Amino acid sequence: MAAATSAAVVLAARGALDTHRSTIETMHGIGATDQQVALLFQRKIALDALAGAVAGGLAAALALIVIGAGGLAMASDLAGGPPLRVSDFVVLALMPVAAVLLATLVARFAVLSALHKVI
């Protein structure tokens, strides 16, 4: 999950940098630092990742509810594993949060790295 998320974020960040290159040059011309530019991209990618995490989390919760209505214990027996405990649900709920944090950090480092290569 982490490698695929990181690769997707790096590609998205580089694409956004290429799309907005003239705007970035203008911002640098009026005194914006690489940190300020990176913060703008980081915020945008974090919001996009949050929207995706909320949508994915809701879809996963709906799937768990549907499975639960049909007997979560039976579904876990068919899968060959023990029934889900409360701690399992906590871990599942934290996964979208971890994905958003990972996307935000990767976006920051990818944008800063690309901006340093340009200068």
C-alpha cells in the first residue's frame, strides 16, 4: 500500500508542478520560497487524499456492515480466520488516516525535491 500510494503521489505532484510551472516562476519572482510553494501543493494533495480516504473508508464500512448483516462470524469462518475484534476495527479505521499522512509527507518531499532540481 505504501509504495503504490507514494508512487501515485509523486506522479501527481510532478504533474501538478509541470502544469503550474509559470505560476511557480511568478511566485518565486515576487519572493515566495520553495517552502511556501511546497505548502500549497502539500495542502492540495492532502485534501485530495482526504477525499479519497473518506470515500474509501465509507465504502469499506458499508461492506463491513453488509457482511455483518449476513453474519460477520460466518464470513470470517469462510475466509478461514477468526472473527474481527474491536481492535481490528480500530486498525481498519486508522488506515485511511495513515494513507492521508503518507500522501501529505510524500507530496512535500517530492515537490521540494523537484523545486531544488530546478534551481
